Amino acid sequence: MKIQEAIMAFSQSEKIKSGLIWVSQTLELASAFPLPEKQGAERVIKALMDMIIHEIRLAKSISGYGSWAEIEQSIDKAIVMINSGVGTESVVHLTKSLSLVTTIGHRSMSFMKEEGLI
């Protein structure tokens, strides 16, 4: 891993982790909403998921490090479930993605520590 790759991977992992946590929590909250509000929440969730996918693709192209393709596949499965109306069940895929992203962030931070950058 190169220093620039580690910095970019760490930065992207933090943004993506936040997005995944927000989506997971919003899915849990939305399950208790009445129908019109639930539909609005689902639109917000879909917009957040699109932003997360964009950040993953950006990470894949600028960092060159990590299992971003696997993360994107897991997110795609979650999106299919959300679009199918079983959004709360997609949390398992979001959790898997969160774990993979956390691993990338941890490895990047460890590399930066070894290099004396932090």
C-alpha cells in the first residue's frame, strides 16, 4: 500500500461507514412509521444509498486498495431488498458492508501509523 492510497482509503472508509450507519438506523426507524411517512423515508434511504454507492466507486478508483467491489455487491443486495419492500431485512447486508469498510479503515490507519504519519 502507498501512503496516498492509505490516506484516501481511510478518508473514504469513514464517510462510507457514517452513511451505512445512518441508513441502517433510518431503516429501523422507518419500519414504525405510518405508510405515507414510510414511503418518504424510503425515498430518503434510496438517495442515501445512491450517495454511498457513489462514494464506494470513488474509493475504488482513487485508493486502489480494499475490497470495495465486494462492498458494492453487498450494498447492491441491500438496495434490491429495500426496493422490494423488505428494507429492514437488508440490514444484514449493510452490516456486512460496514464490517468490510471498517477493516479497510483499520488497515489504512495501521499502515499510516507504521509510516509515522499519525
